[in-house]
Amino acid sequence: LLGHSPGTISGARVIDLIHADDRSKARRLAVGFAKNAFPHDLDLRLLRRDGSSIVANLSFSALPESDGSVIVSFRDVTEHRRMESELVKTKEFMESLFNASVDGIVAADMNGKVILYNAGAERIYGHKPENVIGKMNVRELYPEDGARRVMAMIRSPQHGGPGRLESALLEALSASGERVPI
């Protein structure tokens, strides 16, 4: 993983294999080892022979009946952590976009339980998100059979194609019971 052959790594100090930004973390590990604390599932950036680095996930344990030797097992999780970071950025961007929208956005699971509800929806309906998300059924946001009509329109090819709903004039039911044109 690090690009070293046994001959090129022999005699190297372990600290020299750790990225400079993670060396203080590695030093804390050594202090922990002295107290018999051997962490599992720890990420450290390790230096490759060519100067590049990888993110390694490490686990440690003491070698039984030894002079204090520690066994370390590690695997390269560089790509996994990069993708994880990209997903977090995408999620944060989508949440920002969702929350900044002036339009009301409401989404429900297949049982009708509301799972997304933005500030635009709060302005329209008057319900606080914490009272809606995971607690209300989308049927409560429309008068009579309005939610069923919306679902029928979403499934229909006449209103933008299945899974879409082009502009349609509907009514919402506000927290105070008023009918609100949407």
C-alpha cells in the first residue's frame, strides 16, 4: 500500500510514514499504548514512497506476551473517504437549495408520511417543520381527497408524465383550516 519494499523500509521510523498533519494524533496513540489503550477504526494519513499519501483505517492490539510490541492492521480507505466527503458536500448543497427555495416543497414516503418540508411549505401551510416531518400524513395538508388527487396526477401521463407534476391549480389546507390556493 505504501510502495516500499522490505529493504527500503527497514530501519525507518514509524512516525516518518505518517503525514505531517497527523503526527500529533500518532504521538497521542503512542501515549495511549503505554496505558494499554489500543484503538480500532482510526483514520491516519500515511505517506507513500513516492511522496503521495493515502488515508488508512487502522486498528491496534498488543502482541501477547511481548516486550510491548503493538500489532497494527490497516487498509486503504482513501477513495471511500473521498466519496464520503463528496456525498456530504452534495447533501449540504441540496439541503441549502431545498431550504432556500421560495416554493413550498413537501415529500412523503409511500405511506404518505411527510419526510421533507421546507420553509416555503411552512409559509403556505403554517405548520412548523418539527410538527410535520415524520409526524403528519400528507393527506392532512390537503382538503378532502386532495392528496389522492395529487398522487393520481403525478402518476398520470397528462400532467408532465409519470413521476412529474407540471403546474396545476390545487388547494392546500393551512394549519388554521383555511383553504390556500397553490
